Amino acid sequence: MTDVTEAPPRGIDRRAALAEIDLAKTDLAKTDLAKTDLAKTDLAKTDVEKAEAPPSQAPSSTPGEARRAELLRGPVLPTLIRLALPTVVVLVAQTAVSIAEAYYVGFLGTDALAGVALVFPVFMLMTMMSNGGLGSGVSSAIARAIGAAHKDDADALLFHALVLAVVVGALFSVAVIWGGPPLYRALGGRDEALRAALTYSNYLFAGSIPVWIVNFQAAALRGAGNVRVPAMVILAGALVLIPLSPVLIFGFGIAPRLGIAGAGLAFGLYYCGAMLFLLRYMASGRGGLTLKPGRLQGRLFTDILKVGVPTSINAVLTNLTVIVVTGTVGLFGTTALAAYGIASRLDYVLIPILFGLCTATLTMVGIAVGAGAIARARRIAWISTAVGVALTGSIGLVVAAYPPLWLTLFSHDAEVLREGATYLRIVAPSYALLGFGFVLAFAAQGAGHVLWPFVASFTRILIAAGLGWLAVSKFGAGMAGLAGMVAASLVAYAAICSLIMLSRGVWRSPNT
């Protein structure tokens, strides 16, 4: 009888063992596959974490990348002040140079001083266009390219700005040298004063190309968040020009006496030196941008000019407003003209402060918009505007409350003080509105939009210059009536600029 517990045949035992081995191999393969999937999942999580990490946490391999991360993630107000202060210092230094030059030229006589006064508005127009007009277009385009992490475009924009500076600078030189005589005659230049103006103008504007190159390179650096180098270059220029001008004007040692031509020559020599220094510095790449020749592209010129051209027109409109209002005040007589000149000079204290703040605003907004951080860009605009309103508003209220605090710095004539006080008591309280609109206009430029700032500036000139002239010449309004029109123009200016913050077209990512 057969035992039912008898072991199975040997062949069956071998097949079962092999089956168990195959099953074990299958389980091991599944385990390895699971480990691989887990590793891939961990790697994907790491990539997501890197992508979502704020720029300030990412390692920065270059100073330019570190600066971009700081501008995108740093606290708004301290960053704004850090960027604005060097530019304000630079503008104060430039003002000191202008005052010193006028002081030196004064020793040459009244005709020489009148000649410089005739040239000054044209020089200021060039400065405003190269710094705040087309220069704002350069800053805005580069800031937006850096914010979008398009380093190649930012470098290419620098080269395009250099080409544009050469072209515009040459055109400016030709236009002023060719059109100077009729222009200065129209402004009242006669005889020796006209000859002095032409001599000074020819030497000054012969160096227009270096001026545009230096100012465009400084604008490019500010757009990249580098305000230290432009400030150092301009401050060095002040230290050079203040002693160099009298040496060339009056002669010293081997330097001949050049008279008023020496003032223009000193200016040109400084800008030539500054141009060579900045070209070498930018070619090294140490400033966060690298200057290198490349193929010219229409889209990059367009990116600069779409902001720069309307902003330059705004600068022209601003100067035109001052000229027309001055002419209107002239209808009241010499005393009123002197009073207005003294009172409105306060604007030249406010503008450097505002411009320093606004260049910082433009850079920070441009980089934020380029990076798609629209909420941060709007926050920067609001905070900057609040700072601008606080600064200009506080100065305006103090001067409106006690006008002699400002007026007696320049005159003690009772009639001049009376007319000047009338103007300041009406206009000075609205300086807060000037600060409001001015800062918002630059914020819009940083975002690459200039429609509302242009409309606001055009409306301002229509009210202040157009309606102001009508009120005085046709309806017999006095200084109070004209001042009321100037104040009303600032109200309209601020109201239109406020639309910038309400416009969806301004505050949107360039990729949408």
C-alpha cells in the first residue's frame, strides 16, 4: 500500500523552486522600480521648490543677479531711499557746478553773464532730455529686461543706447550751432551779449555727443540698479569742473586766458573724460551690464523710444510752461517778474529731490514688471508717491504759511515780497499734487507706459500757460488770478496721473 505522505518526485520539486526564484526576482524588480519612481518624485519636488523659491534665496553668481534679487525681494522703502539718495546728491552737485560757473563768468562782465543766461535754457533742455527724457526710456527698457532675466537683451539695449546717443548728440550739436544765432536773437541777445552767447554755446555744444553718451550710460546703470557708479562719476566731475573752469576762463600758469570760451571748454573736457571712463567700465561688465557691439535690432530701439520720446516731449512741455507763464507775468511789469522768478525758483529745489526719488521708482517698478511681480510694482508706486507727497507737501505748506522764509533769501524789496507772497500762498499748498503726479508719471514709465503722463503734462500747460495768459491779458486778472490758474493746473495734473493706478493696461505682465 502506498504512503500518501510520500515526497513528490524530484522533477516537481525543482520546478517549484525555480518558480519561487522567478517570483522573488519579480518582487525585487518591482521594489527597484518603486525606488526609482520615488527618486524621480523627490527630484521633481526639488525642482519645484527651486522654481518657487524667491530670488533672494537663490545663489547669485554675479553682482547684477544679486542686485536684481535685492530689488525684487528687498523691503520697498529702504531700497527706494538707498537708490534715490545718490542721485539726489548728484543733482545737488550739478547745481553747485552751475552756480560756481555763473559766479566765475560774472567777473567777465554783464555781457558775458547775459550770454550764459541766453544759452542756459537750451543746455537745460539737453540735460533734461538726455537724463529724464530719452534717458528714462533707456532706464525703463533695461530695468524691464533685467526683471525678466533677459541679460542678453539688457546688454544689447546698452549698445543700442550708445548708438542712439551718438546720433542724437550729433543732431543736437548741428541744430544748436546752426540755429543758435536766430534763437539767441529771439531771446533778446544783442551785440556783445549775443557774441558771448554764441562763443559759449559753440564750445559747450561741440561736446554734445559725450554728454549724451555719459547720461545714457548713467541711465542704463540706474536701470540696472547701480546708482553708485553714476554718482561717483558726476561727483568727480564737480570736483574737476569747479577748479578747472576758472583756470581756463582767467588763465593760470601755462593755461591761456580763454574768457567765456574756457567755461564751455572745461565742460566738454570733463564729459570727454567721463565718457572714456564709463565706456571702459561698461565694457568690463563690472556694472551688471556689458557693453559689446552687436546686430542692431528695431525692437530694441522701439523699446527705448516708446518711453523716451513721449517723456522728452513732456520735458519740452514743462519748459514751455515756464517760458509762457514767465512771459505772462512780464505783463505785470519788472517788479512782478522779479517776484515770480524768485517764488518759482523754489521749483528748482523740489525737482532734484523728486527726480532722485523718481529714477529709483522707475528702476524698481521696471524690474518688478519685467519679472511679472505686478502686485509689488503697484506697491512700489504707492509707497514712492507717498514719499513724494510728504516731501513736496511739507515744503509747500511751510513756505505757504511763511513766504518770507524763502523770498528774503533773494530780495528785501517790499513790493517784490508782496507779489511773491501772493503767488506762494496760492501755489505752494499744491506742491503736494506736483509730487503726487510727478512720481506716478515715472512709475508708469517704469512699467513702459507714457499715455497718461503725456496727457497730464499737456493739460497742465493748457491751464497754466493758456488759460493763465487769457485770464491776465483778456480779463485783467492779477498775480492772484495767474497763481490760481497755476494751482488749478497742478490739480488737473494730479487727477489725470491718478488714472495710472486705475489702469489695467499699465499694471500687467509683459508676457500677458
